[in-house]
Amino acid sequence: MNQRNTLKNFRSAALSLAVATAIIAAGGVAFYGLPRVSVYVYRFASPVSGWVFILDLLLLPFAVSRKLRRTVGAVIFVSSYLFGLVLWFFSAIVAFSYWGYLGLFIGLIWLGIGVVPVALLAAALNKAWAIAGVIAADFVFVMGARILGAWLSDRN
């Protein structure tokens, strides 16, 4: 009986170790592949984001109508997430370009949201003021679209 429990515990420990190793390996592959994925997604999402912005501008006058205000607000609110996605991937590219995997890791440990401030800091410390300005302006734009969309959606 004692030998069976020992064997069972050994199997359980070996399985736990194998699962933990697989999770760490998958995370490592995902982490090291993030710069390549960021460039790929940014390349396609950025032009789409531009077209969605034009669509938002064309829909904005329809917010004057009470019947369409919530719909316009919802469209702008949802599109702010696309704008945020483009900002996040651009920031991941910038953080990786200036500070490598260390900068990317520091940004990701802040629940993934920290990539934007890390990229802003990296650009500013490297005196890339145009890139720092783009990141700051994009952040204001994303938050502005999100707030405007929520405000229009809540208005009757």
C-alpha cells in the first residue's frame, strides 16, 4: 500500500512538473514571438484603424438624432478598442526596439497595459520625441473616443 501511494505521488508530481514546464515553454515562445506578432498585427490593423476613424467621423453627425445617438455612441466606443489595440501593438514594437525583451517584459508584468507607458518612457529617454508624441497623442485619442462613445451611448 505504501509503495502504491509513493508511485501515485511520484506520477502526480511528474505530471505537475510536465504541465508547468509546458506552460512556461508556451509562455516563453509567446513572449519571444510577441515582437514579430506585433509587427504583423500592426501592419494590418493600422490601416483598418484609419478607415474606422473615417467611418466614425462620418457617423458622428448622426448623433444629433435621438434615435441614432446610442448606436453612434456604441460604434465609437467599440472602435476605441481597435484604436487601443493599434496603440498597444505600436507600443510593444517601440518598447522592444529601444529596450529589447527587458522593456517588453517590464511592460507586460503590469497586466499588459504597462507596455504603453514603458514605450513612452523608452522613446522619451532615447530623445525620440516624435514617437513619444505619437504614443501620447494616440493614448489621448483612444481615451477620448472611449469617453465620447460612452457619453453618447448614455444620453437619451
